[in-house]
Amino acid sequence: MQYKKTFFLLLSILTLLCSLSLNAQTDSLQGKSYEELIKLHESTLFKNPTDSKTYALAAYKIAQKENDSRKTAYAIYHIAYANSYIPLNNEALKGIENSISIAKKFNDNLLLFKNHNLRANIFTNIGKESEAIDEYGVAKQYAILTDNPLNKIVVSLNIAYVKKVHENHSGAIELFKENLNILNTLKTSDPKQETYKKQALFNIADCYLRIKNPKEAKKYNDLAIEMLRNEEASMFYNLLLMNEAIINYQMKEFDKAIEISKKAISYYTSINSEDQLITPYFYLGKSNYQLKNHKDAIQYLEKVNAIIAKYKIVYSDQKEGYEILYKCYQKLGDSIKASKNLETYLVLLKKTDSINSNANYKILENEITVLDSNNQKQQKLAKYLYISLAFLLFILVGFFIWFKHKQKQNKLRFKKLLVTIETLEKPKEKIVAEEIITKEISNPVTDENALQILKALENFEEKKLYLRQDCTLGYVAKKLKTNTSYLSNVINTYKEKSFKSYLSELRINAALIQLKNDDKLRSYTIKAIAEEFGFKRSETFSRAFKAQTDIYPSVYIKNLENQHNK
């Protein structure tokens, strides 16, 4: 089961099922309006993201020619959307940043919601779940401001997906079902309501499959398939079809699983979506293994590995694939390839299950001994032990090199950090508030109320009120005699960061300076230090410290102690 890319591909496909389907080619753009090009972009995004990007770029040129900033911002967002599926994630993230900066000038809450939600999707796709959660929080705030309950549901569904990625399947099921109930009772004519129902049903089924409950999975998957009876040529229908194949596999209906998987392969091949072939190939391999068709199983599982390597995809079941390949080659008497796949399996096993890896390693060692019994047992065993020792030596050397590299990296980061702290310790010049603001932010302040808030924030920083553990957005808003929404908007606009990032940065900067100059403070536990600077939990403090400085507080303190002891 493909965790990451499939989910967001699914959400976007469903959102656009209600869009007009246009089949224009990239060589017939002349005379197309901005709106027509955007519709072309949306209708081709999941069939051919490269063509979709071409349409979005053409729309961008029209917006530039018309000098329409709002259209420009939306076009940049659509270009980023296409880049995320090519995938060109770095380009997509840059585009999102540009679109957000323009959208803020218009207070376009819908576009801000779309951008932050897309950025969170990309973060999740590349394994940055912590950053993704933060982005979903921002997206949720903008979703509320759009006054469209469906936007809030989108964020909630994405958060449920992150729970699924982290294998909190019961929590994910609960949240998906909660959203499904809301969608069933929501009174709206928006066609996206049905879209999100299908998405929730798909993910509930997927979660039940992950906890090996095919009966419950079938119930929800069948409901989603029934909603798509007239759309059998769609990407989403074939994702549900693969769920059906997995359900049959878990129910030990292996021939049926093979039949359905081949249908999915035929569809994905027809739309040139090679990366989506991983899951059907994987279940073809597993099903053939269960039927003792070892050669066929090898053929399909080797294809899985080739696609993973080509697109550098993170596939959660790859470890199981290597285990099956090892057993298949073992059955066919190919001890060299069996050993090769065993070694790869052991590496993945140690990464994903360090607690049980030693026990599993011994079990597999016994299996290799059985494999070698057909030839000269002593010679084979000696060879295996040699490989094992060489592998362990390789791991030890690799760890030593990594450790030394990490030490050197931390020293360089520490030196750079000292330069930053030196700047932070310099007294601020007392100049006119407007000049300070102009220097510190990229947007000039034209709002008198915003100017007052920024001046009040300077006073807030000077008094170090941010070190209070009860310092929340509400607390600061009350102190500054304003409301939370306006304060948050001012900080987002003129400080160019969220309130959470603003508060965290102030606290970490204070910790950096005081730890450098206070011997006694450095002797405290990390928990005590965290509380000293307004954090309630040491984990939150350490995570924020690492995010801002690239090193953990314990490493920073150790380097300071070494420096002072010289």
C-alpha cells in the first residue's frame, strides 16, 4: 500500500471530478482565456501534470499581461500544484511562497488556505510530518475564515491521513468517520461534498486493511465503488479497485486478487502512470507467492524494486517484498540471490524494528543454514558467517564515520550560532519606530492600527513577557488590547511568520544568550531549562531549538562547556 503520494493524489482527483473535462492539446493555446486555461490545467493535472503545468504557465502569462495580481497569485498556485505531481517539490514550495506573499496583500483567505494546505501535503509527501502538522494548523485557520465548512473538512481529512501514516489507525478511522458523519448531514449544493465522502470511505477502508480487518474494509470500499459506477475509467475508481484486490488477498482469494490487480495495471499503463504500478505489482507478487508460483512472484516484485529505485519512492511494504524475494530464490535454489535479498531485508528490518531485529536475525540465520544444507554445509556456513561479520563491520565503520561527520557538523553549526548570538547581544539602536519596521520587515506599514500593534510588540519583547508559560495568542492580544485574529494577521503580515513561530523564536533566542552567559543555568536539566524559557515540555523545547539552530540544546550546552573549559 502506497502511503503518501496516493492519498493526496486521491484528494485532488476527487475534488476535480466535478470540473469540466477538456481535451485541448498544448499546441492549441492561442486565443484561450485565463479561465479556459485554468480549467484545462485542472482537467489534465492527474492525467499529465507536465501538460497541466503548460496550461497554468500560459494562464500566468495572461495574468502578467493584464497586470492582474490576484490572477497572478492563483496562476502561481496552480503551477506549484502541477510541480508537486511531476514531482518538482522544491519548485512547488518556492511557488507556494510567492503565491502566499501576494495573497496576503489581498487578504484572500481562500487562496491562503489552498497554498498552506498544498504545502502541508508536500511536506507529508516528503516525510516532514511535523512541519506538515504546523501547516495544516495554519490552513485550518484560513479555512474557518472562508466560511465554507468543506474547506475545514479538507484539513481535518488531511490530519486523519497523517494519523494513518503514523500507524495510529484507530485514531485515523475515528476522525475519518467523524468527518463522514458531518458530510452526511451537511446541507450544501457544493459537488465537493460527494467528493469528500468518497475520500473518507476510501481511507476508512484503507485503515481497516492496514489492521487486517478485510470485512470492515469491504463494507466501506463497496460504498465508495457504488458511488463511482459510472466512472470506471477514473484514477480514483482504480485506487478503490486495488483496495478490492487487497481485500481478496487478505481473505485468501489469491486468484481474484491477481485478476483485479491486472485490471489496475492495464489502466495505469494506459495513462503512463508508472509509479502507481507499485501496489498492483506488489500484490501480484504476493498472491503468486501464496500460490507457489515463485518465478512469477519474483518477476513482479523485481519490477516493484525497479520502480521504487527509479522514482526514489518511500514504500512501506518494501521490506516484506525483499523477504518474499529471499524465500522465492531460496525455493528455486538460487542461494546467491537469496542471500542478497536477505541482507537487504535485514538492513530494512533493523531500521524499522530495532527491538525485534536480533530475534528475527537468528530465525533467518537458521533458515540460511537449511538453504545451505543441499551443498557443503560447513563451507556455506563459513561463507554466511563471513558475510555477516563483514556486514557488521561495515555497519560499525559506517556508524563511526557518521558519528565523526556529525561531530564536525555540530561544531561548525555551533560556531555559526555564536556569530548569530553575538548579533543578538548587541543593544538595539533607538530610532524611529517606522524606520525599525521598515528595516525589519519587507512590507511597509500603512495601517495605523498595525503600527500601534508593532510598537506594543516591541514593549512586549523588552519586558520578556514571552517567557511566561501562559503566554498564548489570547494572552498577548489581551495585553495589547486587541483581538486574536487581528494580532495574528499583523504578525503574519509584518513579522512574516505565524504567532507560534514568532513566540518560539523569541524564547529560543533568549535561551541561546542566557545559556552562553550563565554557568549555573547550563547545569540544569533540559526540562528545567525548557520551563525557564516558557516551554511546558522538554520535548517541545528541544524540537523548537533544533528547528531554529540545527542542533539540539544538549549539544549546544556541551559545546559551551568545552569552550569554557579550554
